[in-house]
Amino acid sequence: MRFLSNTVQRYAWGAPSGIPEILGQPVTGEPAAELWMGAHPVAPSQLLDADGQPVASLLEWVETAPEAALGKASIDAFGNRLPFLLKILAAETALSIQAHPSLDQARAGYARENAAGIPLDAPERNYKDDSHKPELIYALTEFHALCGFRRPEAITAMLDRFASALETAGENTQLPALAAWRDALTSGGLQQATGLLLRERDTYGSLADTLAHIAIDPVPADDPSHAGSAVDPALTLREVQADFPHDPGVLVALILNRLRLEPGQALALDAGILHAYLGGLGIEIMASSDNVLRGGLTSKHIDVDELDAVVTYTPGQPALATPDEAGVLRGATDDFALQVIDIAEDRQVHRAGPAILLCTSGTFTCSDGTRLQAGDSVFLAAEVPALTVSGSGRLFVATTGLPDQS
């Protein structure tokens, strides 16, 4: 077992608090969006010696001693690489409207862009690796997320409200754009309606700006226009447009389900699900990949055609992930699993090959004598014997989704 030093990603959407507070660091006002724990080449964790000094990257150690680090079952399933990436995520504003490719799509896209000679660090690069990126988010605080498409009848009810508001406000010049959006939905479905918004960026960025600044009459929570959304879509419109003016992704946000996760609730996402996180602090685990196709709410590269090629345009309310009897949450694939431990006395650590332990609060003592406090993370190699923990607070165990080998 080795303690880790990890990279904080300071993306513009990150919250200034959350991650520094867990790590016991001062809050400086600088955004701290994600803390990465794993062996992804973009920001691999560093292994620390007994004095707390970095001695090697986790990526290098996995590559030089894969059998000891990963174990045979993980190597057989995923090759000589750590298949999962663990993060603390702290969102102050919305993340980009995005989706992730399937494994076949990732491999094809990575090979295609390599053949085209696009450098891995080029801003227009879509595929940074050849892996898919299913993921799971566990809420530490109230957490708001957009995930999957609302049903068309809910969207049309919302558009009818918007049309009435535009007429009342005298914004008749915006009515043709709204009518074209409604027609695309009713005649061509979700795919055509989404494509119209993202390809006619100036038209629908302007419509988003107008709608955000006119009065839209409130309706009861059981109104058809609310269906699939934890809040009135008009509120989502104003919230997101305030941070992303003249961005058609604001309107895409309104055709997605909006979920409010309470602390302790979790949401799993498979490939092809259009989504965005709006705000909150959570633990995120995913297949070890950085493949993101974006459509809006970002200054990063947008490729509408490639996003369209990976998105699944099936409406429906997403189901929350539920833990098993051991407190283990699973996603759509075997790349990862996440055990959550709150209060423990000689509690068995769920192991399926390699594991990363992260303590976000309290104190836990492992059966080998290792003591974890808030902000501590350790890498547990597959060769390490079975482990139990005692303590209270919140401890996360990231591992593969293969059968338990503890």
C-alpha cells in the first residue's frame, strides 16, 4: 500500500472550495474542478515514500510491474493498465454538454485521428485514447445533473410556454426560430431537434438569450412542461444562460432530464448518454479515459457531427445506482466499482484486483496499520493481502467491477 499525491485540475467551471477543504488546504479563490487519482497519462498519481516524497508515477509502476500491481484477472480483462480513474469533482458552474463513445467507437476514432496525424494535445482532437468512458457520480453534497433526454411531449409543452412568453413580451422576431425547433422535434425527433440547435448556433444562442431575459409565467410542478426536470426548465434556462450567454447548449440543457441528487445518492452513465453536471461536490469514478465529445457550454473544441454519431437519442428518466449489501456501486461495465464505507469495525475492503482508497472525512485504520484521514489516498496493489478497515467518516474504495478477490 502506497500513499498518493494527485493532480488538481483547475478548469474554469471548478468551485474554489470543496476539494481544498477535503485536502486540508487553504481556499484561495482559484477554481479546483477535479482531483485525479489513477494512472491516466494526462495526470498520473505519484507514489510517495515513507517521508511523503514522490518516488515514481503510478503509471510507471503499473507499466513496469503489471502482475504485482494489477493481478492476472485485471490484466486478462483490461490489459496492462489500470482500468479505472477516481476523481473528486467540484462544479461551480455547468460542465459542457457532452457524451462519451463506446469502446468500438473510441478505438475507431483514436485510430482515425492517429492516421490523420492529429497530435494528441491538439485542441481539435476528439479521441485522446482508445478507451470508452462509462462513469458514475456519487453526491457528497446536493448535486444537480442533466442526464438523457426528456420525453418529446414534455419538451413540446415547454416550447408552447416559451412561445406564449415571447408573444407577451413582443419578441415576435424569435418566434420563427422557436417554431422551427418545435417542427424539428415533431417531424424528425430528438436527433433532428438537437442537431438544429447545435448547428444553427447563432440563431439559437440568440433565442436562449432572449428567453432568459423575458418573463415566463410559472406553472405548477405537475405541469407537463416540468416532466423529467427536478425544477422548472425556465429556472434551468436562466441559471445556465447567466454563465454561458449566446450559447445554444443552454437550450439543449432544457431538453435533458434534470436530476437533484441528495448526499449519498449516485448516478451511473453509459456510453452515448448526453449529459452535463450543473453543480455540486461528488466522487466520480469511470473507465480510465479522457474521451469527451462536446456540444456546448464550453470554450473547448466542439464537434457536432462526432457528438451526433455517438449519442443515443432515446428518451427516458435515468435510474439511480443502488449499492449492494457490501455497499458497492457498479456502473454499466466491469471497468470500475465503488465501495462506500461510513462506519466500520473490521469491515472487509472490497477488492477486485487493484484498488485506490480515498478518505474524504473522519479517520480509518487499516488492518496493516495504515491510518487514513480526510484527504488521504492510497494505492492498493493486487498482490497486497486482504484488508479490513475500522473507523468512521467516509471512505471510498475504487476497484474493478470483476468478481471480488478480497
